[in-house]
Amino acid sequence: MNTYLLLKWLHILSSVLMVGTGFGSAFYLFFANRSGSVAAQAVVSRLVVRADTWFTLPAVIVQPISGLWLAYLAGWPLTTPWLLLTFALYALAGTCWLVVVVLQLRMARLAAAAHAQGTAMPAQYKRLQRWWEGLGYPAFIAMLVVYYLMVNKPALW
């Protein structure tokens, strides 16, 4: 297998891990938050933080490295319009994700404390949850468009 194909495989695998873990984690936390079960919220929020650490973070690092290397090997100038839009959307998604990670850490701490104390979830958790969800939507949409751009490489302008 040549370098380009190996790198392409790594790029695709890391993108699947990044978006798949993010979407799967968001799915479970979204519904755990609506369950009314503090225990479920405590467990799922802790596991979401773990999944982001173990899977999403390494993929977030591999993506730009492998993507830039692929563009170089394929001879795509970094000023190619579909690449520029990809970079901008990846930056948008990444910015949202960084804030979401901080929110998830706070949510996990609040949920663990409420569960340990046998109390209801504090109002602060609900506020963090709304921000967490609100930032998740544009990040996910941005990554869907990035997938489209990577596969189709359209002439934009």
C-alpha cells in the first residue's frame, strides 16, 4: 500500500471516529438529560467525557495533519476553494467542540455531585445543557458539509 492510500485510510478512519463518537455521545447524553434520572445523567456525562478524551481528541489531532498531508501529496493548493471552506468549517466545529468539552466536564461534575448527594440536578446543569446542545448543532452541520466537500471537491468560485 502506498503512502497516499495509507494516509487516506487513516484520514477516513479518524474522521469516522471523530464524528461518530461525537454524534453517538451526543445522542446518549441528549436522551439521558431528558430521562429525569440523575444517576443516568451522572453515568452518561462521565462516559461522554471519557469518549471525547479517548476517541475524539486523537482524531481531532490526526484530521488536520493527515488532511494537509493528503492535500500536499495530491497536489491540491491550500488556496483551493473547497479546501479553504473545509478549513473554515473545521475551525468552526473545533471551536464549538472545545467549548462543549468544557461544558461536558462541568456537567459531569454537577451530575456526579447531585447523584452522590441524592439531590435533584441543579439549575446550573440545565443552563450548561442548553449551551452544550446549542453548540453541538452548528458543529455537527459543519462536519456534514466538510464530509460533502471532502468527497465531492466541488469548484466553488
